[in-house]
Amino acid sequence: METYDKLETIKRILIVALAMTVWVYFKLCAE
């Protein structure tokens, strides 16, 4: 159960990091 929670947390962090990267990428390309 603890391992599952850790995986979910890592997955959430990766999704947020990916979203931020894409947002910055589009913001830089728009200029």
C-alpha cells in the first residue's frame, strides 16, 4: 500500500512537471 501511494505521488509530480514544461515551451514559442 505504501509503495502504491509513493507511485501515485511520483506520477502526480511527473504530470505537474510535464504540464509546466509544456506551458513554458508554448510561452517561449509564442514570443
